[in-house]
Amino acid sequence: MAKLYFIYGPMSSSKSAQLLMNAYSFEERGIPFLCIKPSIDNRDGDGVISSRAGMSRECVSIDTDIDVFEFMKNYIDKVSFAGLDKPKWVLVDESQFLTSKQVYELSDVVDYLDINVICYGLRTDFLCRMFDGSKTLMEIADDINELKVSCKCGRKAVVNARIDSDGNVVVDGDRIVIGGNDMYMSVCRKCYKEMAAKANGNCDRNEYVELDVN
Ligand SMILES: [Zn+2]
């Protein structure tokens, strides 16, 4: 029976690397699969998934207005016309950028097309607010796993802090700013509070900075 999996973790927790290793292992064993990624993340160019370790592979780029269930049905028709088996697995990179509706569509891919779907993504944005795609995955996924990474202080990193060119944490701005390694830092909640307090000029008091959650 197919399942919907959500594997989440902060930046630099090897999510894309794990996805690519899964893809490689399916390929090696001749198991049909498909890699997809929301088109909003075009850091590596449209239609490419890549990891910091240097691996990369082509994928299907999905716009936010695409019905993923309809897309998969058409894809299956296409591959079966070509005499190939339908995918047994769909691997989704950067799944936080899926819309909530698309996550439900992926759950239909699992339930009605009997295809396993593994979504990799961030839990929250740079102000600790849950992404829509991740929230819906948390709500309806069959199986949820966390990839852990340590903060520089040794605690578990849970915040994807956005960093400006001077190395200071950014506490306001657009929710989605696609950037490279130097633009985000995975830190623990405590270090984040201290960095945010410092950015607001309260470095002596280590004051907790209230997050704008609206
Ligand atoms: Zn820390």
C-alpha cells in the first residue's frame, strides 16, 4: 500500500542529498520513479535538483497552479503509451513551496494511483512560521521524519535564520527569498533569540524578540 511521507529538516540537513541518493538507488534497481520540484525554487535552474555535496539530476518543475494529480495521470498515460511502467515513487524536493491544495493532490496520487510520494522540505521560514505545504504535510502525511542537524553551540538547529551581508540575522522581509548557503544559517532557538536581539540592538539583555506571526 502506497504512503505519503514527509521528511523535514532545517537548511543544510542533507534533504536534497537524501532525495538524490534515493533516486540513484531506485535507478540502480530498475524501479520507476519521478522527481519533481516546485518551480518557485530555481536556484539550480528550472528542472534541476542539486545537493551541496555536488550531486544533481533533472526533475519536473511544477508551478503552483498545476494540479499534481492530473499531471501524474497524464504522465502515467504518456509512459504507458511508450511501453514503460508507471512510477512507483515520486520524490519531491523543496516541498514547503507546494500549495496546500497540491499536497492534497499528492495524497490523491498515493490513494488513487497507488504511488508512494516522499516530500522533502523545510518546516518553517526564517521567522519560524510554518510553510503552507509543510503544514498540510504535517497534517495528512502517513509517515513523518525529521533530519537533524546541530547548531554551532551543539543544540539541535530548528530555525532557518536569514543572514544579511554583514552576518547579522534578518528579522523582517519577504517570506520567500531564494538564496545560497551564505544567506541562511541553521541555528537553535536560543542562539536565534540572541542573534535577533543583537540585530535589534538588545544584545546586552538577550531579550526575547517577539516574532511577527501574521
Ligand atoms: Zn545554538
